[in-house]
Amino acid sequence: MSKILKWVGLALLAVLVAIQFFGIDKTNPPVNANEDFITLAAPPADVAQILKNACYDCHSHETAYPWYTNIEPVSWWIGRHIEEGREHLNFSIWGTYDAEKKAHKAEECGEEVEKGEMPLKSYLPMHPEARLSDAQRERLSAWFLAMSEMSEAQEGSSDMQSGGEVSSEEEHSEEGEHEHEH
Ligand code: HEC
């Protein structure tokens, strides 16, 4: 019995050693400051600081990779979060989002933060700077929700300029689409 255990242990160790050769790609894609959220939306300094501390590791091309991202399989799990996070929302390419997407993502940010869904809980033990106080949470979500309302209003006014009058019916159907996206 103890012999079997010894072999199982050795085999596990061999697997752990072997997978260390399959690390994740940690090269950050280039950052174009002209497309970056903080450049474009110019949030107040305290909001920008919270974003950098609590969101940019997963939602931008400015990811910091701590030492434990050198250890597989932990790195695979973290790499997946970064990949998925950027797919859903990437502050580094904010400038490439159209007005509607910007308004929608800003609203999502407000909601996710308000509900305590973001930043991801699994991120917090190793990142004390990302543990938001109630005040920070409130500040960040209120700022995002105000921003999304403002950009929706802007979107409406630019529709008027380009497309003439917007009937209330049309506005209604647009709202319907928004609902659908959720
Ligand atoms: C540890 C990585 C990580 C951190 C840190 C993080 N997120 Fe996320 N975020 C994700 C992942 C992964 C998803 C996609 C899966 C999900 O929704 O859980 C996501 C999804 C989202 C979404 C949904 C986007 C959409 O339209 O589907 C929003 C909004 C969001 N995050 C905002 C934030 C904000 C704001 C912060 C900072 C306060 C933040 N996140 C911090 C990983 C992270």
C-alpha cells in the first residue's frame, strides 16, 4: 500500500514539474493612450485610482503579473480570468467602442460594482488595494451610472442632429433593443 502511495506521489510530482513548462503568455498587448478609458473619459483622480487598483489587471492591457503567475496550474486559472475579463470589457480599447457600447458597458460597470460582483472575489486575497470600502463602491458605481446616463443622452441628441426628429415610438424601440442585450 505505502509503495503504491509512493508511486502515486512521484507521478503527481512529475506531472507538476512537467506542466511548469506550459506557462501562460504574459506579454501585454501594446497600449494606445488615445484609446484608453482614463484618457478619454477623464474620471476624477480618485475614481481613476480605484480603476487602476481594482479593475485594470483584468480589464486592460496593463496587467501586472505577480510571482505566483509563474506557477502552473494557478497561472492557467488566472490567465483565463484575464482573457475573459478583456473579452467582456477592455479599458485599453475603450476608444474603439461605439457610443452605444460605451453607454452600455458603463452601466454594467455601475451595476456590477454596486452588486459587489466586481472586482472578482478570488482576486481580493492577494490584492488588498482592490478591496473596496462601502464608500469607494458607492463612489465608483454612482460615477459609472451617471456617465452611462450622460452618454445615452448624448447619443440621443446626436441622433436628432443626424436623423432629424426622433419620434417617441422610435426611442421606445431602441430601449427595447437595450433590454434585449442584457
Ligand atoms: C480578477 C479579474 C477581474 C477583476 C480584478 C475585475 N474583473 Fe470584471 N470581469 C472579470 C471576468 C472574468 C468577467 C467575465 C465573467 C463574469 O462576468 O464574471 C468580468 C466581467 C465584468 C463586467 C461585465 C461586462 C459585460 O458586459 O459582460 C463588468 C462590467 C466588469 N467586469 C467590471 C469590472 C470593474 C468595474 C472592475 C473593477 C472594480 C472589475 N470588473 C474587476 C474579471 C475581473
